[in-house]
Amino acid sequence: MGATRKYVVIDPATGKIDRRIFSEQAVYDDEMARIFGRAWLMIGHESLVPARDDFFHTYMGEDPVILTRDGQGRLHALLNMCRHRGNRVVRCDDGNATRFMCTYHGWTYRNDGALDHVPGKSEAYYDALDRDSLGLVEARVETYAGIVFATWAKDAPSLEAYLGDARWYLDTVFNRRDGGMQALGPMKWLEPVNWKTMVDNCSDNYHVPTTHLSSARMQTRFLGRPRLSHKDQFESPNKHAFVNGHSITFRDADDNAPRYVHGISTETFQLFQDYHAATMAEVERRLGAFRARRVQLGNHSIFPNGILGFRLALPRGPLQTEFWHFVLVDRAAPEALKRAIRIGSQANNGAAGMFEQDDVDNWRQVTAASASQLGRRYPQDLSMGLGHAGPHPEYPGLVSERYISENNQRLFYQRWEEFMNAESWADIALDPIKARFEGTATLRG
Amino acid sequence: MKKKRARGRSRTRPAARPATRPAGLTPAQALWLELMPFYIREAWLLDERRLTEWLALFTDDVLYFMPRRKNVLRRESHRELTPLGDLAILEEDKRYLEMRVARLDTGMAWAEDPPSRTRHLVGNLEVAPLARGEVQAKTAFLVYRSHLETDHQLLSGCREDVLRRVKGEWKIARRTIVLDANVLLDKNLSVFL
């Protein structure tokens, strides 16, 4: 540890968490610099910028960023801020353009970030402006199975090291097919919730039979889905795993069960089953038999703010988060299957999703309680399953004994502390890659 | 109105039955007069939380669709609304609509329990006949939602419906809802539009 430890917010022995981290502006400001200014952040997907000169407008934390594919097909993540005064040079959500002109004074940038044109270069600036040093600020970019990540940190490790063994699990959804995935979305909305609560909820399977029981019951009644109860969850053989800040929950999957959760109903089941059977040989070749057949990724988060798949919790102050909801579908899936997944997904998730709409009022009260001078005297209690997690012979990461556990949440806040107290990436530990990545799938796809 | 409700099925009959056209009205004006009460009634059903009756206003093959609305340049306005097949905010068939309504009666649909207080103001009706006796009806809406203690939202947008007569009553066979927001400012979208 290079500097004086500043943040001590979780007691690993008791799971008590200081609530101030969910409401204080000063903490939030540190998060923007020390977490969002440093970590690899999910910002987009290659399928959102499929053609040369395509762009997609996104965010790294609060900072607006243009994801571009330049004329040579290379990806760039460019801060959407004219280097002259700071105006945004892009105001659209997406499009296709070789250049971006600032609407204030006309400074114009190429889509690789270079400052290409300044009105009055000779007449007003006497040819003294150093255009080469005034390109759009560019972040480092890497991709994982089509998902685009970016970081502002020059000293950040590779994306492969950052994801580490979490990728062993993530591959089972994101890296299944040779043809890759296609991103649909995003749907965007604001929730009056601190961003961390949305992220830590990704490992909270405990809430599902309470928060979401009405929707689960409707799925049973209308779609023929299995009943959901606390008992099923408590007795589930499924587990949590934690790697490098990434929280994984996974199912010890039945060999022949379809892998999707959204859109399966009595009528569509065969469609999912047929697709599963037809693609299994390919998936086995890509991931090896064990991962292809026995591991099914469940809810998960990618540190710091990736939520359940390729979805984003974008911080908008300590008390507000902009949620970006995407759906990823296998590019090569039959249209009928894509439709079932799309419809099932919108019914469950998103601003209007039956499951997701019931989360918000719970979370926002968690945030509101943290802003209370009285409420914050009493820490959150995340003690569930303390002492019941560790290494596992078959599964990488720190693995919980049970599916219902707060082990991942405790570790998430410890990782948060580590980032907040680090002076540089040299102070942030990375778990070595130890898992056996069987099959032909690579980081790139 | 409440008393009438107790008298059984006839209560769900909208004022949209083919009526004798008052003298001096064009067919388009008569259609407008027939449909405006339909939309007023729908608004009351929603605001009075009579959602089972509201569901009966839709055909069994309804598509209830709310695309996303993007910021694009004026010259690319054709890309402003996401097409069917892209990720929508809502892309519902009748069964999913029924699930949403039935869910509210479980006592555990927390986004709407306690329920929102809504006011649907629907107007600017334009109607145009389509083939096979169907009608296209466009309306604009302002929907105010108040929830719990101090949460409140104003949803503004338009609806483009395709209406069809089923057994003499107008039903909504397709509804496209276009919100005027890009990033929704609402914590969730748990009320019907």
C-alpha cells in the first residue's frame, strides 16, 4: 500500500458496511477518479459500429465518449470534448461520419481523434497552434468476444489479465458461437439509486423469491416455467464465484437444458431445445466439454459497473444512476429464437420489465437510508455465509458453498476499497490466470 | 357510472357501436365522433385501475409496441425510432399484457403496490380508414404519474393505433407508443400508456 489507507468501509470479519459510501459526494468524486478513471470499463459492442466510420455514443463513468471505427476499421474511444473549450463534438446517439465538427467554433476532428481543421489556423492563430497535441483525448481500447472495453489508465494491465479467470465463466454466454453476438439497444433510464447497489445486486439471488415473486408466479401460470421458492434457492447446487472484482453466479447445468432464461415458455421450449442441441458440438469445440455442458452463467457483474450481461450502471452523482439495458443475441440464431429472446427479455428486464421494475423502489430506499444522518449510523449487514467460501477443485475463483450467499458482495466492496486506496495500478492485486481454458475460443472471440 | 358497472357485461360496451350518423356530418367526422369517446373511456379505465376491462379493448392478436427513440441528425430522422426487431421498450403480445395485469393482483408487484396515481390526458385524435374496415387512430397523450410520497413523472408522447371491429365493438389490434424522451427520467415504467 503506497499511501495512507483512506477507505475502511467493510469489516471482512462481520460483513458490516459503512453506508456513507452510497451517498457522500466526496466519496463519489473519489470513485470517479480512482475507479472509473482507472478500471477497464465496458463501453460498447463491436456490432454497434459494424461498418467503417460508424460511431456509437457512450460513457465512461460520467464522461461522454465516442466509440468509433475509423477508416481502417480500428476502434477508438474518444472523449467527447473539444480540446478548445470543451463542447461536445457529437450529440447523436450513433451514426456514420468521417469527421466530427465542434458546433462552437468549428474545430473538426477525424474519427481517429486527430484534430484535422481549425478555422483561422493562420489568420487567427499565426500558425502557432500545435494541432498534433490537441486531438480528442483517447482511451485504451480492447475487446472481449465483441464487447468493447476502455480504460483511461496507461498503467492498467491487459484486459485479459483484468478479466482473469472470470472469463472462464463469461465465455459460456458471450463466447459460445463462432459468429459471435449482436447487441440490441440500449434502452436508457434514470434510477434514484447509487450505482453500487445495482452492481452488488447482481450476486443477490436471495432477493429473487421476495422482490420478484409476483413475476415468477406469472411466468409459472402463463409460460409454464418452474415455480420459484426460497426453498429451491436455498437447496440449489448453484454457486457464486469471485475473480478480480467480477461477481459470478453460475448453475451446475444439466447437460441438455437450454441455456437461455428469457423467452422460454411451454410453446417456445422446443425452439430453445433444438437450438441448444444443434449448436452443442460447436460450443464443445469452442469451450471444451465441461464448460459447454456443465456450466451456465447466471447473474453476474463485471467490475466496476457491468450488470448481468452487457448492461451498464452509469453513475450520475451519488444518488442517481443511468441504467443502460442491452440484449445480446447469438448472431446466427434463427429469427424465431431471436424474437422469443427479445420479447422475453423486454418482458423481464428494462425500465418496463416486470422483474426489473420491482427492484427500483427497494434500491432507492437503500440509497435514501444512506443519506440519512441517523440511518448511516447503522451499517448494512452483509454477513450471510461468512466463512463459507474458498477455492474449489473444479471452479476458478473464490467459490461460495451455497447459491444464496453474500460472499460476492463482501468481496465486491473489498475490491472497491482496494481501488479507492490505491495510488496506481501497482497497488491493485490481480489473481493469476489459473483456469484451464479448454477449446478454441480466445479473448477476441 | 359505478352503478352501471355492476350490471354485467353490457358495461364494457364502448360508445363505438355503429350509430346513425347525425345529419350534416361527413363519414370522417362521424368516425371521429365515434372514436373520441372510445379513447376517453380508455383513459378512465386506466386511471380508475379497471385493467381487466382495459385489456378487453385489445384484440387477441394485438401487438403493443413501444420503440426506443434516438438522438439522430435531422437529415437522418428516419432512424429516430427503432424498428420492430430491434430492442424495444415494450414489444408485447396479448399474453404478456395479461401477465402484467394479473401480476398486479398478486399483492407482490412492488413497483405498483402501493399503486401509482395516474391521469391520462388523451387528445389530438386523427382517424384515417385503412383497408378491410380497419382504422388508423393517432392520439397524443400526457400522462402524469404520482407514486408513493413524492415521486412523480410526466410522460408525454403519441400513440398510433390500428383499430378493428370485433363483434361490433372497436378493438385495438396494434398500438405503437412513441415517448418524447430519449433517456427516460422515470425510475421505472410500470404504468400502461
